Amino acid sequence: MNTQPVRISTLLLVLNLSLVACATSQNTAVSPSAAETPASPSFSNQTTQNKPLVVTTVAPLTNIVSNIGGDRVMVQGIIPEGTDSHTFEPRPSDADVLSKANLILVNGLHLESPTEKLANASKLKETKIFEMGSNTITQSQWMFDFSFPKDKGDPNPHLWVNTKYAEAYAKLAAQQLTALDPSGKDYYETNLKNYLGRLEALDKATREVVTSIPPENRKLLTYHDSWAYWAREYGFDVIGAIQPSDFKEPSAQDVAKLVDQIKQVKVPAIFGSEVYPSKVEEQIALEAKVKTANTADDELPGEGSANAMENKNPEHTYIGMMVNNLRIIATNLGGKPELVDKVDTANVVGPTANANAKP
Ligand SMILES: [Zn+2]
């Protein structure tokens, strides 16, 4: 008979394991409430929480998706903030993230082609790659312009800068998350309703700001060509973009042409970008004797995380970025920047959800 020694060793093993477990929980001091908080940014923690992993790309997309997904999913954006999303090459570690994804939400319109290629090669067979932009507008509504000329074939991909398209992205996120996690339908619908309320306030404020700018000043010349769909929506003219289609610096000839153009159309300011700091843009402003300031299209203002569940700064949001842009545009083109002060920039989920709530 050898059952007894086995029983004893099993008992010892169980005892041993429980001792290890005790030691572990003491060392890491995990309280029950801390264990429930899905605030850890580390990827290994996300998978252990057993929530679906939703991978996104640029910061505005990560922010919009995480506002709808809330605490039912883990959202991971793979294009770091402040990097050039147009030339971004995914790293080997991104292949690992993509291989664990349960849903991959990208902008599309050729913005993240290398990432989509890697996603197709690394993802699980059942994981869907969904292009938000391509499901928001049809190909006939694509815009080709200064840095995105038609002969190169890559349309201007900056749909989200137009708040109406950001609303469409939020609705698509809710739809895709519900398809992934049907029992969360009501939760996603509530988040969507709350978030759309904030986007509608942003849209309204945008129209008021535009109206406050003298009609002859409703013209944009920017370094990075990201305002095409915003301008079409809100009645602005994008008169040019400094950045050439290869995302390098423009030639001396192009610079001279731009200076002439600015003098001719008498625009009071031109706009740069912190993601693309350029001496050329400053030089053009100096030569054309106009003001210059920075706007942003995929870098959220201040410190924080694009993921709503990890973010503690109520301005570090997609809405915060657009409010900042509107302030800068209104200030430099003769409008009323204070018209955006009433817009709530906070996320509708996570630590900032009630940050700007009126008492
Ligand atoms: Zn861009």
C-alpha cells in the first residue's frame, strides 16, 4: 500500500503552496480593493485580469475607444504619443501585443500600414482588424491635398480631427466592443451616450469659435497637414501645408512660394506642430511677418495616459487636445478663445470621469 505517503506529500505540497501564496501577497501588499482597480499600465497585469485585450494605434483613437470600453476591456495603444504616426514602424514587442489582442482597432486610410501588416501576420485567427476611418467615410469622400497628393495614392488620414467623425469613431467602437463582448452591451451604450454628450458640446463650441473669427481669417496654413476634414466640416480653408509628402523638409523653392502665398492671402498666423518641430516653419513665419503657434492632431496635451482608465489629467484627452487647438486658433486668428472654456475635457470613465463636474 502506498496511498498514505502520497497523501502526506500532497498535503505538504498544498501547505507549501499556501505558504508561498501568503508570502507573495505580503510582499506585494495587494489589498482586495487594489486588486480590483484596473489601473495598472503593465501588459502582464492586463492579461491576468482576464479581460479582452483591445489594441489601438494613435493616442486619439486609444482615448476614444477606452472611453467606451471602460473597465470591461483592456485598451493598449501601440503608437507612442509624440512620435510620427505616419512613418511609425512597429517594434518586435508590438508583435507580441498584437498576438494577444482580441480586437484590433485602427484608423485606416493607409495611416498605419506597417502596423496592419504586422497585425495580420501576428494576430490570432479569430481576432478582427477593424478600420474606423474606412467605416466612417466612403472612398469618394477621401481627401487628397498638399502632403497627401492624389498621385501618391495615400489619402489624408486625419478624420478624427473633425469632431463629427470622432462621434462616428465612438459609435463604431461601441458596436465593435459589443460584438466582442455582447454581455457588456448596456455598459458600452451608457458610456457612448455620455461620451457623445461631451463630443456634441465640443462640436457646438467649435462652431461658435469659428463664427467668432473674422471670415477673411478663416484660413489655415499648417506645418503638418492634418486639418483637411475639420476645415471641410467647419467652413475653413486649408490654404497649404509646409510638410512635403515624404514627411521631410520642404525645398527652398517651396518655402519661397509659401511665403509669397501667405503675403497674398494675408493670413495673420501659421501653425506648427510639436511632433514635427521645424525651423522652416519659424523661418516662413518670420519672412512672411505672421504669428506662429503649435496645434496638435495626435499628441494629447500635458502629462497623462491616452487610456482613460489610467489617466489622471482631465486635459490629456482627445477633447482636451481639440479644445487646446481651438484656443490657439481663435487667439491667433482674431476669434474668442474663451468660448471653449465651458467644454468638459475629462474622460467619461476612469479617474478623471468626474474631474470637471460642476458642484
Ligand atoms: Zn498626422
